[in-house]
Amino acid sequence: MLKKFAYMVLAFGAAAFAGNGHDVIIAASTGGHGEVIVSQVTHVNNLVEAGSAVQLMAKPETGYVLESITVSGSSAISLKEDSLNFYSFTMPDEDVTVNSSFKKGTYTVTVNGCTLLDCPDPITKEFGSSVSVVIKKGSNFKGKFEIGLIGLGEGAVTSSSSSSSEGTEYKYTFAMPGNNVTFAVEESLFVAPTRYKIAFIGCDSLTCSAPDSADVGDEVTVVIVNSDSAYAGNVNISDVKDIVSQRKSGDSAIYIIKMGQSDATVTVYSETQSYLVSVQDVPNGSVSYAGNPYLKYGSNVSFTVTPDENYEIDFVKVVNADKQSESFIPTKNNGTYTYKVPGYNTIIAANFKAVAGSSSSGTSSQQGDGSSNSKKDESSSSSFDSQSSQSTTSEDDGYYCVEIVPDEYGTIQMAGSFSKQYRDCTLEGTEITLGVYPESGFILDSISVKKHNGSPVNLVQDSSTYKFKMPASDVTIKATYKVGVYEVKVEGCGELKCEVSKAKAKADDDINVTITLVSGYTGFTLSATGIASINRKDSGAKTNLSFKMPGNDVTITVEPQGKSSTVTSSSSSKEGGDSKSSSSGKSSSSKSSSSKGKDAIQVSAQLPQFSVISADRQILVTGVPAGADYFLLDINGRVMSQGCSVAQDFAIAVPRAGYYLLRVGNTVRTVNVQ
């Protein structure tokens, strides 16, 4: 009963209030692009009581602003602006109409951060209109700049540039959004590099070589050597000034390029090598191979061998067609022989012998050594020896073999007295010497030699090499590598303040060295060892050095210069500028200085990257400093010859065709001699 009475009171109150209420009529905005709504009011059934406060809110579309708003009745009504887009009035004792109109807004484009650049003053534009911001870089400004946009997406801007003798103009064009826009300019000074890198793509199955970097305008030799598994089908060299020449020599493609003002990229599109598979015609049986005569490297070859009546298989082997003294035994499974195509042409060979007790007199049967047991048919004996047949192994002759487990972070080379008959095999007690060469930025972590049964073989370290004596067992050599940590030393500072960001670092870490002059010193000279290039920046009494850590220790030597020192400056740079110094080839005792210590950094040169080309049983070597030690090894790491270069370019004669390794310092090149 109480609840029903409450509803009756509310209904009566609303009816009484509605009797004094009036409408607020919102008219459509003139020209559109926005609307006005009643934001805050005390009303019942959309009627407002006279004397009540009514608040209106203007809602313009994006990019537009309120142009005008009025409230009209039979008499003037005062409209108060409370805040942006909010207005209020007192409801009269009559209905009222609200009228409004909207227009395009105007917004400002500001360019901030310009000190060395010529940038425009703030620009005011109407929504949707085209805006062009022009930033000018004078011809004397050798730096660069970057732009960050606030209030505008990068995809909305179209940029262009034009150059003249006065400099370069950069023009940015866009449509004005419905908000203010800021171009945040960040300027930076730099000295354009004169030396650029050479990178290879697609050389996983090939041997590609070139200097790591070269100066602008240098002529550089790029060599691409085919492998057993692949050859260079097409080569694309990009971002160079010119390709001076190109030629082929045996399995090598040789390009002479001229470096431009950017990093060069050599992209190699490799193709899989194909080899001939043939079958030897043999008596007393047959070999059945129905596959393609030419197959790609690594393809499967399957064949069957069937002896004639009263004969049985003596041996089956696959012979190297180019070196017929080399052969291997194929895999047999359920009467079918299989092998994978190696990196050379192959001949499938088989031999048959008479079954014991059978009548086969007068017919030749081949023995395991390739001879005949009947003089009557000696002319039909096999042309291949059987030293690699199942009945004869290296262990039968007292030789034991060495296997080196490959690793992408380093190589192992070995020297010793090895058998000519069995590759990488030697007699028990033979001393084997191992040279370990980690890739740049890595160092040796561990090395082990283990017998066939897994037990270790004693290794003796001799300076940078390792030695062991061959046991009466095959052995496996394995090395592991880890990222190297190298020292950064700054010596000879005396009273000067020298600070280094990292005393120990890994290859490619960023290193910064700060040298600060103190009262009484006019400058200093610098020299460095273990690094080929250092960036330098002088600012007042401070000199900042920066470089990427190489894969070795670096020592920077500082020699303070007093006011009484009189020495000739070898180079100088402008105050606040950057400079890059590289090896001058002079002794570090050759001093140079200038005011405020802005002298050249002398850097001890490391052995440069060198190139090798094969021609007429010779290896032609270019780019090796005179006096550098070199070692020529066969593909298994055995030393063939060694010496000292008498000039930057020289030739090494080799006894036979094949693959060789040439090592200068820690750099190894592979070359195929035809």
C-alpha cells in the first residue's frame, strides 16, 4: 500500500512540472559538419522548467570548429560560453530554438630543432589544405639530419629533394590534418666514410673471397671458386662504381670491381653440379643401371650386379673416373647396391670369379687384385686395381686414419708423414702436428683427439700448435670454440686523464676512449696496435676515440706533449670535427702533434685480405705484404711448401692438379688448380 502511494505522488509531481515546461528545439547546423546537443539540464518528458539552467555542447566533425551558436525566442536570450564548445543559458517561460554553424579549423605546423639547417617559421593552414615544409641544407653542412613527426603519420607525407651549388632543399608535402603538426629535427655531424665493406650472399656451397673492405675508387679482386657440389650459375654485383673486368680460370670466376661510395654486395646464384655415372663392361656377369647418365651431386644411384652361371661376385666398387686409383665400396641392401654421387664422375665396376668346383676352364675369372687366373684370357682382365676392395683396408697394411670433425667457428690443419695410398692415414708412432685457426672473434675452447673406442690420446701443446703420436687406432680430432674476450689498453697517459669504456670486450663491441688535456700540456701524439681504423673527435680539451673491437687485443699509446715541444704535425682536423685514421705503415715512434692534441692516430697494420688465382699449375697470389710468411697445404692440411713473400704479388708452383690451402697469418684461402 505504501509503495503504490509513492508512485501516485511521483506521477502527480511530474504532471504538475510538465505544465510549466518548455521545449529546447535544436535546429540543424547550417552547412553541416557538426551538431549541438543539450548536455546538462533538469527536465521531464523533454520539457524544461522556466528558470532552469540549460547547458549546450557543440560537437564539430574532425578538422572543423564552431563558427556561431545562438538561442532565440520571442525576446533576446543571453548565451554564456563556459569553455571550449560548452555554452549555457537560463530557460525563459517559452519554447526556444538553438541555431549553429561550423567552419574548417586552422592549425599550425612548427619545425623545431634546427641549428645548422635553414628551417621555416611556423605555418598556419586550414584543415585539408596542401602544406609544403622546405628544409634547406647548405653546401657547407656535411652532416645529416632525421625528422620525427608529431601529429602526422609518416605515410601521409610525400618527400622530394633538389640540389644546387648552394646546397640541397628537402620538401615535405601533406594535407593539413585536424590538429597541430610538429616536425622534430635532429641534426648530427659526421664525416662520410671513404672505406666500404664487401659482402657475399649465396656462397654457402662455394668459396668466395675478396677484401673485407676497400676505399672509394679502389680496384678490388673478387674470386668465386666452384665446389664439388655446386657452381656459380649467375653472379650479380651491386652498389659498385664499375665492374672493370670479369673472366673465368678453371673452376674460378674472377671479377675486378671499382668501389663506389657504398657497401658492395656480391650475390651468387649457385647451381648443383652434375656428374657422369657410367658402367664398366665386364665378362662373366653384368651390371644393370637404368638411371640417367648425368646426375646432380648427392643424388642416389641404384644398380644390381648379376653373375653368369657358375660364377659369383668377387667384388663391386665405384671408381673415380678422373683418378682411377681411387675407389670406394657401395652400400648393399637386399641385392641392390646404392651410393650417392660424389664430387666427380664415377664408373661402376665389378669382377666375377668361378664358383669352386664348377666347370669353367678356359674362361678368365678376375682375382681381387685385378689379375687373371688363366693366361688364355689375360687381355680381358679388369683395368682397375682392387686396392680399395673389401678384402684390403688401411689397417691390414698397418695404417691408421685421422678424421677432423668440421666446425663453422674454426679450422684445424695437420702436418705429418701420411700414406700416399690411404688418404689421411699414417703408421703407429708417427708424430702429427695440429694448427688451430679460429674464425675472427672466436678463440679455442677445447681440443681433443680420441681413439676409435673413445679413449683420449695425449696432446702436447707447443706454442700455438698441438702434437700427438698416432696410436694403433683410427682417431677423431674435435675442437670447440667460444666467443673471444680481448683487452683494451691505454698506455703512456702520464698526467693526462685517460678513460676507456671497456677494459675487456668481445669482437664488434663499441669501444670509446676519452683523453683530457690538463694544464701545462699542449697536446699529445697517439699510436695504436691491433686495430686498423679508429674514429676521432676533438672538442676543446677532450679527445674522443671510438672503434669496433676486432678479434684481438688493442693497445693505444699516448705521448703527452708539453709547451716546449716542437714537432711537426702530420695531420689535423677542425675543432669539433670527426676524423678516421688508419695505418700509415710508419713506426709508432714517428711522432706528430698539433694544438689541442689533434694529431693522426698511427695504427699498426694487420695482414690484409689477399686473393689467389690458379693458372697453369701455379697459384698466383696478390695483396700479400712483402716479408709475410706463407704456408701451402693440401686439402687435408698437410704442408706442401712454405716461404716468405718477396713482393706483394708472387706465384707458387704446385706438383699436380687438385685443391690446395694457402695460409698467410690467420687467413686461409682455398684454390683449385686444374
